[in-house]
Amino acid sequence: MSDPVSPPPIVSSFVTADDSHVHQTKRLFESAVSEISKIFVGQDELVTTSLVALFSGGHVLIEGVPGLGKTLFVRTLGRVLGCQFGRIQFTADLMPSDITGAPILDLKTQDFRFRPGPVFTQFLLADEINRSPAKTHAALLEIMQEFRVTIDGTSHPVPRPFLVMATQNPIESEGTYSLPEAQLDRFMFKAMVSYPDEQEESRILELHSKQMDLAAVLKQEVAQVTNAEQISQIILANSSVRMEPKLIAYINKVVRATRTWPTFHMGASPRAGLALVQGARTIAAFRGRDFAVPDDVVEIALPALRHRVMMSAEAEVEGLQVDSELKSLLRSIEVPRN
């Protein structure tokens, strides 16, 4: 990636969720969205959930057909936030060592040394992750959870912040493998990327039909608004955003309700509740508040839950959709009031 423009100064007060923190986090979020929109058009859910996941220390699974700008988005995001960008193209013959790296023989020392793989970056695009078999998916499990790679008993930490953005084609496409539940649960959110509307598609054609070098466009037109150190400070500060006991109880009810909902064969795990708590705190900071409200939870409920529940066979036969069922579930639970 080209050298970024000078980032804003690091704000040393990013240690607690006070007014200074939330107001500056709100300005940072608005600046990031503004800069991303110069290159990447539409897809509001993708933009918001990716930023929430990044500033919560999570990962994002993106589902959509090819050609909707997923790679462009991750590159733009890396430029705006001043982080390294890496990409792995998943294929049927991709090996775990192709992701993590492996020991190689150093001819000078006649000893083995670790050669880092492409996973050693800050923004990792795992492109078409469901094109590879399960043993390759498993290579990402430890990295996404522990932020390290262990080879021959030695742990190698990946740079922080670390965000995996994995894309997959719809499951019914040919040559794909279903991601195992353990892998799906590692993703904080699942964002759905749909076709743009008419006006958005017209703007895409105007912006990207001139055969210009993308790296040059990113350098000239998109400004960096933060950097890795500041992002890490904000992640720490966001954990102090207030969550009232009533709101924690509401999140718990939502997650537990997925396990008894009649159209779900499998409900969400406790990790879903953690994603909702952490995500709601980050959303609150993005909105300039030092406390979370039920609307923050509702805003991220679908991306946090849709990949953690499984529809029953009868529901699939009837043509019911996960998102519509989750919306019905949310409507059935009383929202806490102050």
C-alpha cells in the first residue's frame, strides 16, 4: 500500500469512556464513513458492521455474489484507518501452511527459521473462504481467537489490531464447502452484500470506469483518519461504555430465545451475547454516547445472530428466511424502558 498521509495526533485521553472519548470516537466514525464513501458506494450494513467489529476486536463474514466490491472495500478501509492490508484467495488446493507460514531451511545458518504467511497483517481479506475444505478453514481458528500462530510449539503473534474479513459466495453455488459451526461462531458479524440500487450503480459506473490505478486513487483522494495505535486505544476505551443491568438481561433473553424459537433447529451460543454487548458499546460510542441503549442492540442483532442460528428442515421447506424469523423473535421480547 502506498505511504499514507500524516495521521491525526494520537489522543492520549483514550483510556476511559468519558465525554472526550465518545465525542472523538463519533467524529472518527463519521470521518471514516465519509472517506470510504469517496471510493466505495452504498452497502451501509457492511460499512457499519465492519467498523463496529474492528473497534470491538471482532471479525466479519461477508456473503454475496462476486463483483460487488468486497476487495475494494477492504483496501479502502485499510487506507482510511492506516493499517496493513493482506489478501488470501481461498481455493480447493490451499494448504494451512499457505495461510500461517512455515519453517524454512536457512542455507547460511543451516537451521530452520519461521517464514510468516500472509495472515501476518492487520486487515486480512479471506476471499471466497468457502472454496477451501475444512482443514484449511481450521488454520484460521486459533488466529481469529488468540491472535497468534503456533508452529512447532512456538507462538508468533499477529499485528494488532487484527480484523479478518472473509467473503463467501452463496452456499448453493457450485464448488463450495459449508463452513463448520465452530468457524462461523468465530465471526462477530455476518454482513449480507446485495446488488446496489439504480442510483448507486450509476455512481459506481461513474467512479470506476476510467481504468485508473486503484492505489493511486486511494492515495490521492482518500485521507487516513487514524492509525493502528489509536484504534487499539479506542477498542480499550469502548469497553468502558456503560451497559445497564436491564440491557444485559435483554441481550440474554434475545440470545436464549433463539434456542427455543420454533423455526430454529439450533440457537445461538453465549459468544453471540458477547458480540451483542461489545457491539452495542461500540455503536453507542459511534453515536456520541457513553452508555448503550436497546436501539444499539437491535441495530446489530441481525448481523450478530444470522450465522449463529440454523433453520429447521420444516422451516426451510416452507421457504422461511433467517432474517425475517429473527425480526419476529426481536418483536416478541419486551424492550427494557428507563
